[in-house]
Amino acid sequence: MNVISQQVTICNKLGLHARAATKLAQLSQKFAAKITLELAGKEADAGSIMALMLLAGGQGKMVNITAQGKDAQLALAEICQLISDKFDEAE
């Protein structure tokens, strides 16, 4: 199975807080691929808001995103874009 991963830096001021985690979870649920985020040895299912918030991903933290499955490439690209766009938050 196709497994790809990429590291990105969380750059929004509030980090992976409730609203950002919700956006990320909703986006990842659109894909058939299994998507996980890993930060400081902890792993979370990208489709779970609570799991994402428990990662405590603050501003400046590096997170590794792994996607595997049919649309893994597209899923990874869109999730990385969302994080790079600071979760579309006005800071």
C-alpha cells in the first residue's frame, strides 16, 4: 500500500487548538486514506478532534503527517496546505 509522509511546522499562533483540530479532522475525513499525525513520539488519528488536541501541537512545533491508501497523495497535500495556511485563521 502507498504510504507517504511529510513534516510541517505548525505556524498559527494558537497551535492545534479546538477550532484548528476540528478543521483538520473534517478535512481528513473527506479522504479514504488513513492519516496520522505524530509529534514528540505521540501519534494521533487525524480524523479525531480529541486525539489531535491531545498532541498539544503548539506554534513552532514540527509534526509528521503520514497518509496511506488510495488518495494518500491528495490528502497529504491538502492537509499540509491547511497547516501552512495557518488553518485559515486571521491572527
